[in-house]
Amino acid sequence: MNQLRKYLYILCGCCILTTTVYSQKVGSTSMQFLKVIPTARGASLGDAYSVWAHGADAVFWNPSGIATTINHDFTFSYINWIFDTRQGAFSYASSLGDLGAIGVQMQYVDFGELIEAVAVRPYINTWPDPGLTGNTFRPFSYLVGITYATNLTDKFSTGGSIKYAHESLYNGNKVIAQVNTGVSEEVKTWANGFMFDFGIRYNTGFRSIQIAASVQNFGANVTYAKESHPLPMMFRWGIAANIIGKDAIAGFDEDNTLAIAFDLFQPNDYEQQEHVGIEYNYGNIFSLRGGYKFNYDSEGLTFGAGVKQSLTGFDLSVDYGYGSLGTYLGNVHRISLGVGL
């Protein structure tokens, strides 16, 4: 009972962080690509994934989830994001036996080719395309990180990550910009910084009910040109359980599992949001998933599917996730490939 009380104190401490998180203004954070989580399974569940994220997937959601890694686990993900933006991600997790587990992640975002426009002469007076210089540039972002997690008991795991992110708005170059009225100065068009993730997961021991919490992107402000901006820090608290299946709440079934998850999500640049996901799994071979994201300006419905097959010496999984961003932003497609050894 004392151990359970200690874990609940930790969860409450994470909740207290949301008071700080909530204090930021809407749309005030930088490095927005950090809010685009790459894995297809989690996205198809409406981002209700803080409990179920495990193995290599967990480095993107809740670092404590890599503690479940048995041997080696790899994931490769690709996102066809909005406005020709493409994002690729790789993650790896490996068991260290009684010492815990370690993981790494890499993400790269290509924002596509943009046409350069400036508000200076002689370009500002050109016609019919005023401001266009005829040049193009290609913004990009990347992130690398390392994660460690361990099982403190047979029911409780914890983990943390340290990450380094870099974002370039203009080919990684410096430019001459007007910083005050009539005053120009050479400024950098990129920003970088270190950040930290923390996560915990607890198996209640009652049926299949589990709870989890994580804080992501905790770090100092980053600076573009002359202005600094906070990172998109995010807090997740989730609960998940099997409705039908092993240790289920409603009914036992050896081959079929129907599970539901709920995440309370608090970013530091928006109001509190909620994520709900449901997954049907047949024989640990085929899965259908759906979800919904509440209190979003454009996002809402999500769905997807996955297949998993055990081959000689390894497990192979393929997952697809779909998300709607509304009439004007279109739809987002994610594909993930997982390999377990």
C-alpha cells in the first residue's frame, strides 16, 4: 500500500505540472513538429496511447513503455503531412535484462520547397509577382534522442528521455533582417535545444486496467533571430483496459480482444483536450482501430488497421493510420513498419 501511495504521489506531481503548462498563450510555442507523433497505431487510436505504447513505439509517447521490451524492437514510420510536408522516423528499443531497457529515436521533417519572397527593393516593385526573388528554399527539422526505462516492481515502470532538436526556417543560413525600424542586422534562421521526457505506467492488478502519465518536451526556450519561444511541452494522463479478451472487464475470449483507452492531454499552447481510442484484435494477427480527438480546431476522427505475423526468428508488423484535419487541411496518412527480434 505504501508503494502504491508513492506512485500516486508521482502521478499527482505530474498533474501539478499542468498548471504551469496551461499558463502559456494559445499558439505561442515553437518547433510545432514535436507535436506530430509519427507512429501509425497511436495516431489511429486518436492519440489515446500513453498506456499502450510499448517497445520502440514508446519513445515517442511515454518512455516508461520501453521497459516491456523483451529483446530488440525496431519501428520505421512515414507521415504524409499537410502542405507537402513529409516526416520520417526511426526508433529502436533493447532490453538490458535486470538493468532495464534502452531506446533511441530519430525524426526528420521535410517541409517541401518554398518560393522566396522579400519586402525590399528591387523585388518589392516587380510585377506581376511583387516580392518574389526567383529563389527557393527548403526548411527542415530533425530530432535525436535516447531513452532509458526500468521496472521498479512487477506492476510499475518509469522512464526518461533526453532529446536534441534542430529546426531551420531558411536552409540553415543567416539573413539580413530588419530588427527595428530602420535597423538591419544579420540574424540566424534556425533554433536548437535539449529537452526531456518523463513517463510512468502502473498496472492496477484489477483485470486489465492500467494507468500512465508522461511529460514531453520539458526544456528551456529556443531562440530564432532575436526572439525566444517556449517548446511545445505536453502532459498526458491515460487509462486503458480490455472490454473483451484476457483479464477483460466484460467477457473472456481467447482469440478476440476489444479494448478501449482514454487520454487526458494538456499542451502548453492550447486548452485541455481529450483522446479516445478503441481497438479490436483477432488472434494477435489483425487489428482494427478507431479514435476521436476532442476540443481540436480541425482534428477529430481517426482510424486504421494493422497486421502482425511471426516469422522465423522475428515478428513483423505493418500499421496504417488515417486522420482527418478538416475541409481545408485535408487528410493525413501514416505508415509504420515494426520488427521484433
